[in-house]
Amino acid sequence: MLVSEVMLQQTQVERVRRYYERWLERWPTLRALAQATPADVIREWAGLGYNRRALYLQRAALATAEQHGGELPLEPAQLLELPGIGPYTAAAVACFAGDAHVSVADTNIQRVLARVRLGRERAKDCEPSRLREAAETLLPPAGARDHNLALMDLGALVCTARAPMCTRCPLADACCWRGSGAPTADSATRRRQVRFEETGRFARGRIVDALRVAPRMSAQELTEMLPEQHRPHTARYLFALEADGLIEQGSDGMWRLPGQGSTSIASPKL
Ligand code: SF4
């Protein structure tokens, strides 16, 4: 449950499926995952994106082994204490695996809440506290699991981001956004879509990908394999990746995935 929730963050189900199966084949339990090295999990994650999730998952497995005998706790408060587990993942695991009476608000549910309760087209135009409040208000006294699953399906299949099917929606009569004429966000508030290849996330991903294959690389080599526009920012990317624990620098000044050598130093040298 924890593995699927973490893999599904910002990633489509179809894409996650084969990674999930392969991951569980290699590490069928949290105890087994706790024995893995950071480099092992970063390599296994290749292609899924948001590499920090792999590290957090391994750290959560380690903390579960040390603090809970290898059994994942199902109380939201205890889940929140595990590394990398945020409010959404804690609520989802507690609700779907532990049948806890909590609201869960993934991207789809947040969009439904924004439209039905707050009259906004997009959740990102709403205050997080107001979305949380809306989720709590809608939560029925019993049956939280079914309620959350129903809202998730509604957001995924009916109240979609681009083409909501309001005439087929069971919440149409109660929907504030539809009731106010379904105003779309002012075009001035819609920012230009930045191409993924232009982002720092893309460049950081390229660095981790390179180190998945090569055991060690210098900052110069890493700079040269980046697209031109990213090269002036290599130091910043390396610093950010090191701070996240995704790479480390050995005493020889070379960069590598963590846990592959005995020495590392705190700050990057270029
Ligand atoms: S009425 Fe339309 S906008 Fe409102 S919740 Fe249903 S599908 Fe979404």
C-alpha cells in the first residue's frame, strides 16, 4: 500500500504498474527494503521520475523496521512521523489500508472540492486550508473509505480537469462552480507552460540518470552531458541533489550515487 501510494504520486497508474510489480519482486516486504542501499533504490526507480520518492520509501522502510518491528503503522499520526510521508499519503494509507475515518484529498478529489464547494475551476487557485476544510465538511459520519474512493473516481472519470461532464454528474445540483456559470481562470493567471526540458527538474534527472550508469563522474563531465542552457547551473543542481541525499561527492571530488563508497564531503566542489 505504501509503495503504491508513493509511486502513484504525480505518476499515472499505467506507468506505475510494471515498476510496482518489479519493486515488490525485489523487495517484497518493508524489512527487505530496509536492507537496500540508497544506490539500489535510486537505480530501481530509473524512469519513474521524482527520484527523491525512492529514497524516502527506503528511509520509511528503515524507520518502520527500527521503530515498528517492520510492520507499517496505520495511525495517521504515526505514519506522518515516517520520513517522506506527507499528509496525503498518511491519510490514504490510514484510510485504505487501516479503514481510518479520515478524508483523503488527492489531485482528483481536490479538483472536485474546489468546484463543488469553493466555486473555483482549479484546486491550485484555492487556499489549501479551505480545501482541507471542504474535505472535512463533506466527510460523512461513517464510510470514509467508500466516500473517498467515490470522490476519487468522480474526479478521474467525470469531473476531469479539461472536460467535466456536468450533465452526468451526481453532484451537479450542488456544484458551486457549475451554479455560477463555470467561469474559467483568467487567461492572465494561466502561466505560460514551461517545457519540461527547460526545467531544473529535467536537468537534475539527467544527472541522476548519468550516475545510475557510470559509477563516478566529475562535475565537468556532468556539465558537458547537460543541454547548453543548463550548463551554467550545474553547481546548483549538484548542490540540490546532494542536499536531497540523491548523490554524494567522494574524497576524490567525483560524484556518485550514495552508499557506493566510504567517504563523502558536505559541500560540492566544482
Ligand atoms: S457539476 Fe461539473 S464541475 Fe461540478 S463536480 Fe460535477 S462534473 Fe465537476
